[in-house]
Amino acid sequence: MHVLAIDQGTSATKAVLVGPGQQVLGRGEVPVRVRAVGPDGVEADPEELYASVIAAGSRALGAAGTTADAVALANQGETVLAWDRHTGRPLTPAIVWQDRRSAGICQRLAGSADRLAEITGLRLDPYFAAPKITWLRENLGRDGVVTTTDTWLLARLGAGFVTDAATASRTLLLDLDRTEWSAEACAMFGLDPGELPRVADCAGIAGETSAFGKAVPVAGIAVDQQAALLAERCFAAGQAKCTYGTGAFLLATAGTRAVRSSGGLSASVAWRLAGTPSYCLDGQVYTAGAAIRWLGEIGLLSDATALDAVGGGVTDSGGVTFVPSLAGLGAPQWRPAARGAFLGLSLGSTREHLVRAVIDGLAGSVALLARSVAADIGGPLSALRVDGGLTRSRLLLQAQADLLQLPVEVCRTPDATALGVAALARLGTGAAASLDEAVGPAEVGSVVEPRIGPDQAAERLAAFEAALNAVLAVSG
């Protein structure tokens, strides 16, 4: 069976044609642009997103020289737009997951935050979809329907008005225990659950598309991070992965019972199969690859490929610490007003020190998320599986292993998210009899072991945490 698996991400849309045994037969990638709107807004052109899906998928098929038997789609998760259900025409820009303009909505609903967390497993924060939907309705008009981008893309492809349980669990509108829309949560945001898309399993035929030639089923749908969690075979409770893309996203599988985090993490659906959900805990660093691009924009890097060459020009950061809260802080602090900061600068600080501090700051942020996961699951992680573009940085991987005091297992393939939804499509069409068969063997390309001891790791992490606390103290 050949599955055209499409990963529609923040900075690019990637497509791979996946054959039997997870063999990648062809790839296509198309960049997409996001634009800043004032200090807090982040938007994208929906038509550009859709065009990139078609172009990337067509390139993958062209590279493979064959056709697809099914299509699978992974999506950004919390990005929303308004659109016309009759024509499919977008009525607003896509409000990207990094957008913080709905902070006022969250402040207005602060009295309902605890109840929302109880229902949905999520903290009330502009990161999630529902505050963005309400902000969009109040500021950009009430025409059409407002959904996450996956529903719009699936409708444009011809697959119907549908989302998957994992994506729905990122909205602040889903009852986490029942994996159905919560009328109570919807009412808090002034929304009618009857106007929301059908919540489908992640594996199963969601509809049909002719966008890439012959009509084929759309059979695997999931939010991008959960798709990667699946592809990296984090099936058992306590297994964890981190994807280093535009942001860094650490997810840990929690089992088949819905959990609530006591450490400030989000609790979500990992995937729902045959009506039965599995759950995960997750935390986010909103700017990871985005922070590296920012270094290029301000002239500290020529491009992302120079990260290790510049950061490796010094043995350490020279006492400089960077807190990567350029778009606010997510879990476990949940401080949308926080801004990034370099601390410990001196006249001796160089470009190399600043770049090294950014690398260390990303690793420190993920290490604090891992500590929260360990507190929630009742024990430390045994390893961390990693994927995403920034895993090309050996300095980042070493800093991560050092601060975690754990082996970091690097995914061999750059296509973990796409392979995850391809596996769901095989399972959903009956081409695979089990999740284990659908996903196939783990593809660990390398393992990075810690090079420092626990005392030195604790000292470094404490220095990062002190810098983080200083940022929190001035962020209000």
C-alpha cells in the first residue's frame, strides 16, 4: 500500500510517499510563510497553506513515479481560521498557534480556568485554539465557520467537515474523558458545539479526495506532535519524545486513562483508535527553530546550518544565559506576556557566546519540561527520543543529554510526523492489523550520552532556572 503522508507545518509543508515497511519512495517540501502582526500577532495565508499541500504532495508523487492508495494529513494543531463551508473560501488569515492576541480573552475567563482544566486537561492560554476562535469572532467578523486548519484542509481536499480526537483535544473545547465536544466548555467561549466538526478516530477513513489524481481515502489524521510520538514508538506510559521544529514539543505517553498534570503540563489525546483514546502529557517551548531564525535575522548567524560552527567556537557561553521566551512561555509557567532575554552579558561577551547561550537555553527549557513529566508520571524518564530539523545540531543534542542526564536517541528519519500519520492510514484502511505492524521498527540513528556528571548538570540547570525566574519577575 502506498500512502501519501502530508505534514502541514508552520514553516513548511512536507509530503512523503510511504510504501510497505515505512519505506520512503518520494519526498516533496514547500516552504510557507508566517508574518508578525504587531508584537503579539502571527498570521499565515490560508490559500498558501492549501497550495503548499497540493504542491508538496504532487512533488512527492512525482519523485516516486507512482500513485497513492490513500492520503494522510498531519496538522499544526492550534492554528485557526474562518471560512465559508459552502465554497471553502477562507474569510480571514490563519491565526497561527504562536499568536498571543487572545490573551485578553483568557484574562476575561480567568475565573473559569480551573473548571476548563478539569474538563479539557489544558491550561487557559492563548496558545490553544478556543481563545483564538473567540478573539477572531470578536475582531475579524462572525461570518462562516471557525475551525482549526486541519478541518479546512480536509474539507478543501473533499474529505468532509471533520477533525481528529488528538487535534480536538488541543482546542480547550473537548471533554478529555469522553473525547467529545463539551457543551460547558463551548459555552464559556460563546460557541455552539453543534457548529463544530465531527470528532473522528485518528485511524479510519475520514473521507475521500481526488486532489492528487484518482479518488482515494483520507485515512490517517492527527496533530503533528502526536503523530511523531506514534512514529517514534512511544506506546508505553512514560516513554517520551521531543520534536525540535519551529518550537520544541516534549510529549510523554500516559496510557489509556485520561490524566491531569500536577506540574503545569497539558494533558491531551495522543491518538484515538477504534473509539478508544490513549493519552499523553506535553509541554512546549514556543521558539526553538524560530529562535535560531531570529539569530539569523539580527545578524548573529548567516543561516541555521552555521549554528554549530558559531556556537562551537567557544567552550561555553561565557556566563551568558538565554531564556527563549520570544513568544511567551508555555508549560509549566504559562506566562504569555514573558519575553526573551539574554542575562549575564559583559564587555567580553561575543557573538559565539550569544549563540551558545541560545543553544543552552533551548536545552534548559526542555530539561525543565522533562522534570515536570517525571513528577507527573512518578519517576524519571529512561531516555528521550528526538526528531526535527534542529537535531542536526550536535551541540544542542549534547547540551540536552548533559542537562537531562539521560541518553538522547536521535530519530534516523526527518519524516517522523509524516510516517506517524502514514501508519495511522495503514491501520485505518486495514492494510495493517495492529499498531505495532503499522508503525514498524524504531529508527534510531544515533544515541548521544551525557558527558558531564549530575552535579555539574544540576548547577547548569539551576543557573538557567535563575535566569528564567528573573524573566518571570518582570513579565507581570
